[in-house]
Amino acid sequence: MALAISPLAASPRWTRAETPVARARCGDSAGTSGRGFVGAPASGCRGDTVEGKMTSCLRLGLTTTRRRRSYATSRLVSVHANAPRPGGNGETRAPDPGAPGGPEKDEGEAFRRWLLDKELPKSGKTIARSLSSLPLAIGEFLVIAGFSALGTVIEQNKGAAWYVQNYPVDEPAFGFIDYPFILNFGLDHIYTEWYFLALLGALAASLTACTFTRQLPVWRVSADWKFLDRPATLLKMEESETLPRARSSDLASLLARRGYQVFMKGKRMYAFKGLIGRLAPIGVHAGLLLTLGGAAYSGLGGLGGSVMVPEGTEFQIGAGLRRGAPFAPTPAVAKDIVRVNDFTIEYLPNGQVSQFFSDLSVVDSKNGREIQRKTISVNVPLREGGVTMYQTDWEIASMQVRVAEVGFKTEDAAATSQGDSGPAPEAEDSATSGSASVELPEGAGESLGLPMANLEGKGNFQGRIWGTFLPLNPDSSDPVEAKRGVTLLARDFQSVAIYASDGSFAGVRRPGSGRPIEVDGLRLVIEDMKGSTGLELKTDPGVPWVYAGFAGLMVTSFLSLLSHSQVWAVQSEGGGGEVLHVGGRSNRAKEEFKSEL
């Protein structure tokens, strides 16, 4: 029977349909099963044509039917026109397309539901599965390792002139690394370049996707302990056995003594141990994410810079920090002062530099009080207020020379000149050989402080070398005469080579020896040399994160080696009495588990 309503009747009546009933389809209608339904009308309801027969929706939600009469030439279409009119009780009004809640809004709502409830989750799962690929994560690790190695080989955060000097185009390192290559691709600051940070983000995304799509589901399944009822299921496991005349309670006691967590439910048993081994890989991923986050935070939120400070001078901490990161906060000690009290160098027996030290004091800029004093060296930094100061370099800053006009006998001067011979600053104090030179009386002459200039890579100079110039006639009106003078060169603080105005070698003297040397009518005594300490200043806000990540990584890596073992047992009645069916499996140490079981 199908429910139909006659156009001439005031109320619906039941008729028998002689032909298949065609129903209107309504978008969100509920309870549409059967030949008719009663419910709220759905918006956007439209008629369907079935075999040329037209159907339409009722305001009451009653389906229309078309009945074929016995004669073929005439057809009666039931028209449902007796729906309640507006204004009465139970009034039903078709949705207005222009009003809120009309078809347009409903279609938009349906699209939004489809997009948020179906399409986006489906696409998100597909992307997550792609990101959790192990080959992809290994490839990201290798690329990051390659850039990190490149950043170790190429000195970071130097000036452009330094790279031009040390990576010339005509002599590229490894055949292709020259200064245009370094500067164009940002290899002078790899760890803050966008592509390195993007690689860190890609690896973090892969680790996160793997954690949520692989590790967490495995953990949930492993942590959800359950009993198995069917002996056939147990006998299909990696390790299984059927034990006659055995009881599950005895097996439970044995497993408990071996460190298993045992659960009993009637004649069924479940036991496990090493569940932490399933959770540890999630901790490994968390440690890696913490390490990557700390590295990215240091790159985006850290400050850095370098200063070369002469001995006996001071500088402001903020002046040594260069703001190159977008999220770098200014440290609280930025206005405090660092004073270089002393700078010394230790040498090996062969004359090479062994270690260099800087005696530093941090002074409060507000009251002048010394906050901290420490002697730093390579790998022994000073830390204050989140700023770390590393000993990285040194230079010769100045030379103290006492100068007097020649006032002694010519033969003594000749003896001094003949005794000072040798081509290099590293030579011994040659005044100790040959005829004795005449000492310059204490206080005689004028003491001059001459600044030293770095000559490395300039002209024919090779290696680290510094020089200064003492003019003979600085006030002369003759340009040629005004440029005449004595040249003093030094490679370290142990010796100074002196050259006359004509370029000839005059001799070598040790600073502080007090022994004079005559050159171009002047008697010179090298009294002292002052050094400059090279300091690198850094703020690394992500360092605690990196340390915490490494610590967690080491602990969880060890725990992930623990095997997760599970044992099930079901006791049943057999032909000869009770039979115990036992099955078990382990994700690692399978031979050990087999022996234990």
C-alpha cells in the first residue's frame, strides 16, 4: 500500500498503487524509509522524473504518487494541494532562498561540512602518511648533516673581506668553494639561512607525522591489554605450546617472578613486560624535536658578534652583539662594560703558540661595581646574563719604543749593527753576539707608542704578521723625505725585526730586553708590546632546549632497546583432563623470549 492524497478530498486516504511509486528526493530528510514519510520538509527538495512521471514534494513531507488507471488513454495524477495554509496551527512554510536558512545557506553549510568533516581529514591523513616515510626522514637527516659539515669547514659569521681574502677565485677550496659561492648561497651563516631552517622544519614535520600515525597507534594497541578466548588464535603465534595437566595460575606465578605484569580472568591469563620499550620511540622523537626546536630558536632568537679589544681598554657588551635574527631579545647586560685587564700568550718550546688568555672583568654600568672577573681561554668562556664570551683570536695592538739620537762612538754603533743580523722576526736577539752594544741610559730619549697594523696577505707577506712605521722626518716639506722611516715587523710577542729606511735589514730585538739598536741615526729600544684579544659574543636562548633534547634522546634511545613481550594462556577441557594453551610474542630478542617462555 502506498500513501496518496486525492485532489478532491479534504483528507488523505489510502489507495493501492498499480505502478511503481516515484518519490521526491530531499537533501537532509530523516525517516525516508518506506513508501511515505512524515517529517519536516528539507530545503532544496526537487521533483524527479521516473519513466516520464513527475513527482513533487509536499509541505508536510508526504510523497506524491501517480496511479495508472485501467484504461491506457487517460492518467490520473494525484495532486497534493491540501497542505495547511500560513497562519494556522502547525503552519509550514517553504524556505525562502533570500532569507537566512535558505537553499544557498544550506548548500554552503553542506559544503563546509563535507570540506571539514571528510575532505580535509582525508587529505591530512594522506599528507601525514607521506611525511612519515622513513626514506624521506633519512634523506632529510643526510642533507642537514651535509650542510652542518659544510658549516664546520667554512668559518661562519666573518666579514665579506675575510672570505675574499681566504677563498680567492683563482684558488677555490675543494675545487669549487670560493668567496662568490660562499656569499651568494649564504654559506657564511648557514645555520640561520632559510633553507637550513626549512630543512629543520621538514624533519620536525616528518617526526611529528611518524609519531601520530605510527608510534602512538602502536603504543595504544600495546597498552590495551586483552584476553584471548580461542586456543586456535594462541597456537598461531610466534611461540605457542599446548600443555596437558597444567594450570594458568601456575604459569602466572612463574611469569610474575620473571618481571611480567600478570592479569587473570577466570581460566584466561594475559601477561606482559617491557611496555616502556613501546613508549621509548615516542620519547626519541620528542628529544629530536626538542633539539631541532632549540637549534631553530638559537638561529632565530640569538645574537652574535665579535670584537677585537686592545689590552687595558674596555667595551660595552651590546656593542659586540649584532642583531641579525628577527626574534632576538636584547639581553639585560647589554649596557654593562667588559674591561680587558691583561692578555698573555703561552708558547711551546719550538716557538709556536700553545694557548692565549684574557683577564676580563664585567662591570655594572649603573654603579661601576665589578660583577665578575675571570681569566678565559680557548674552550673556557665567560658567561654573564645570558651572554657567552669565547676566546677566539688575538692580534698585536701596539709597540712601545724608546727613541734617542745617536750619542755614542761610531765603533760601538758599528759593532751593534754588525751583531744584529738575520732575515726573520723569529731570529734570536742578535745583539747578544759580537761586540757589546752600548746601553741606552734609563729615562734617556722619548718613549713612543706605535700602533701595529695587520699585514697578513698584503704584498709579499705570508702568514700572520704585524708592522709599524717610525718616520724620520715627519715635518719635512719634501714628500720623499717625509716618507722615510724605520719599519718594525713582528709575528708574535717574542721578537721584533727592524728595517732601515732603505729597506735593509738592521737586526732583531726582544721586547723588554733593554738592548738598543742603531738604525738611520737613531737608537731604538723595544720596551713592550701590547696585544688585543679577539672575543666572540653569543646569546643562545635555545641551548637549554638542545641540552634537554640530547639528554632525553640518550635515555629514550637506551629504553627503546628493551623488548616488549606478551603472553596469553587459555585453560580448557581436553580428552585427558585440563589443557593449557599458551601463546606469546616479542618485538625484539626473540631467541631470548623463546628460551624464557
